[in-house]
Amino acid sequence: MTLFGNRGSKPLMVDIQIDGDSLTLEQAMAIANGQSTASLSRESRAKMGESCSAVEEILRSGDTVYGINTGFGAMSSVRIEDDEIEALQANLVRSHACGVGDRMEPEHVLLMMVFRANSIAKGVSGSRPEVVDLILSMVNSRISPEVPRIGSLGASGDLAPLSHMALSMMGEGKCSVYNNGEWETRESKDALSEAGLEPIKLRAKEGLSLINGTSQMCAFLAITILNMEALSFAADASIACSLEAIRGSQKPFDSRIHASRPQFGQTLSAARILEHLSGSEISSSDADYDRVQDAYCFRCAPQVHGPVIELLRETRRMLEIEVNSATDNPLVFVDGDVAEIISGGNFHGQNLALASDAIAIACHELATISERRINQIMDPKWSGQKAFLANKEGLESGLMIIQYVAASIISELHLLANPATTCNVPVSMGKEDHVSMGSTGCYRALRSSMLLSQVIANEMVCSSEALDRIDQKAGEGVTKIHTWVRGFVSPLEGDRTMTEECEALSEALVGGHLSSIIG
């Protein structure tokens, strides 16, 4: 299953200005997907020129300043001679490019590059504009460095992954190049040459600026947020369909209930669900509903879905600040004729790591409540239909194993819900003694969102089959959703393999396609 969804039709190609201040998640995704190009803004070019000049002036002065003419980490007290500055930066990249594991998907790398370019474009990293120009030219040319996923500790920046990116910018290592709909492997120097680009020779501070930031974490978390926003919308749509499938009560979604506990996400979730049920002849809105109360997986859905909506809202706010921040170290501040180099810790990804832990738990919760609704649709006691919606009970199993698959996914989500942030391993001879493990956490959250999409898809498969067997008219929104689902999964006329259909529906959900048909 891909970890980079297709999010709708391709828009008109536009050029997005990279300025370090205004990049949105959607813009970054469009650039990484090849739907838009990117270029460095004039204002950023000027600010970068000022900070670069400040670095050059320090070299001329003979002062010793960390990150410019010293070693790194535990070797920060070692002074480097002026004629070895370029070698220092190249050695930094080469030595740190030692990641392992599966290679990142090319689009993930391109998104990471967009975020790195935007961070440096803020103009306080001491790098030349040419550095950002090369990053953006590679992205626009669909040249994606080969980057092993594992190696970042989520503090000191995503050192190993970003070093592999920088290595390709130096014309070393390998790249994937997009050609006629396929990704092809090239030597980096050849890929650059074919695109009319020159490898860069890194100057003082530039290697450190490239590798010392939160860009891999941001890439994984950005995709996760976009996935989860689509899936939280889909979860509300799915419960509406499932409520119809069991002929449940609409009363728990009454706006007066949620106005009396005015949590934003809860209120929004309930309103969405009720809107999908508008005009229904199936689900009950009568006070004398004979079941009195539905199970929590229906009755409490807004109270479970709502906190996820709020978590995503807050995480998006935080992440859009992060992708428009300078996250390397040290930073170069220029005020008129005065320049100051200050060391700090903006490379620490604790904010991203904690958010990723919460999202992984949220994925688990949305999946578990979805699976419980699947269970009720499968159970004649609740649905009033044949067990497992089989056409011929006993001879056929119907959708029995659809629930098993959802339960299996929940087991995986349970493991993934364990926090990454509680695994601190001090490094660099104790100087870097607290790390966030944010890269591990953000990638885990991304995987969790993809697994969640399959559970919600499986719920929709079951509710659609049940709706086919109910004569009354479903709600207006539910009818649209049901028709849309049937574009991916045909009615169950007998037992058959359903893997491809279920996965196709899952990918459409995580890609946000459902919102286009129900608004």
C-alpha cells in the first residue's frame, strides 16, 4: 500500500514562491507531487545574501564560531583551518550519510526537500541562495535522492536522512528520476547533468544548514495530517451509513445534546453525521425507538471522533508553523551592520514527536470503534439481516472475514500506538542527551493512518451491502456515499476474493476523494 495518496485531479501548473514564511501543507504537497513548481522569492534571496555575508565576514575576522570553523557535536571545540572549511562541510555530509533500512518513497524525499528549502529560505541559516536554488531545481526536475528511512533521532535534526539528500546535491550517491511515469535509478552526478544542473560545492555552514533540521519529520507528519483530515471526514460518513444499516437511532446526534457540551470537534462530528441522515426513512428519529439506546460505537461516535478532529486541527496549526521555521543550528542574525551567530536547539522535534504519538493513538481509537460497528452489521441481533450478510448462510461466509481483517489491523495499530517519545537514547558522548525520536514517531503515525483507512473502508463495504438489502430510502448523504462505494466494490452475489476492491476503496478514502461527492 502506497504511503503517498493521490489527492484528486491535477491542478493547473503554477509556480509557488518559497519565502520561509507562508508555505502551506497543500502547496508543499503540490510541489512534491509535480503539480506545481517552486522558486526562491526575491525577498528570501536578499535575506539569505545578508546572512551568507555575515558568515564570510566571520571567516575573514579569524574568530572561532561553532558550525562555521569548528567540528560538530562533541567535537565542537576543535578549530578547523580556513583552507579546510569546504572539506569540513563535505566530510560532514559524507560521514552522516549512513542511514539504513527501506528507501524513502521518492515523493516523500521531494516533500522533505521542499520543507528543507523553505526553512533555509527564512534567511537565518547562513547559506547562499544557490543552495535553495539547487534543491528546488531538483524537485522541479523530479530528481529524488535515494534516502534510507532510518537514522534520525528527531533531535540535532534529521541528520542521516538529510545527509543523503545533501550527498546527491554534491553529485554523489544515487537518485531516483521520474521518467515517463516511472522512477528510474541514476547516479546523482548523471541525474544532475541530464537536468542541466551542477553539483554544489558546499561552503562554510552550508552542509550543517542542509542536514540540521526537522524536515523528514515534517514530511511524514504533513502527509499524515492530510490523510487523517480525509479519514476523520470519512469516519463520520461511515457511521452514518452503518447507522442506517442497523436501523439505529438519530437521537444521539441531536444538536441540543452537543450544544450542552460545546466541544468543537464533537459538535462538528455530530452535525456531519446528522446531515448525512437527512431525509432518511430507515434510521429512527422517534422518541419511542424500541431499542431505547444503541451501543456506544454508534451513540458515542461524536464524542470519540470529535477529539480526533480537534487534535488534527491543533497539529496542523503547529506543523504549519514548523515548516515555516528555521530549524538548524547555529542561526545567523543580522541587524544592520551587526551580525550575531547564536547556538540553540530549534532542531529538536519534540513538538512533532508528541503530536505523532497522539495521532497514532487516535488512529487506533477510530479503528476500534469502526470495527465494533462492523460487528453489529454482521450480527443479525442488531442488523436484522442474515449472519455476515451471506446470501446462503452456511454455504457461504459472506463478509465474515472482512471483520477479521479489521481486527487484525487493530492489533497492528495497538502495537503502533506505543509512544516513540519515551525511548530516549543519549548520543554524542552525552552532549546530545535528550532526543525526541520524532522521525520514528511521525513515520509510525503515517503507517497508522494508512491502516486506519482500510478499517473504515471495510466498514463501508459492510454497510453498503446491508443497505442494498433494505427497501426504505436512505438519507441523502448516505445515498451518495453508498453510490460512491459501489464504484469500487460491487454487490455481494456470492463468495469472492475482495482484496483489490477493499484496497481500492481504502486508497480513495485516504486520498480525500469522498469529500468531492458529498461536499
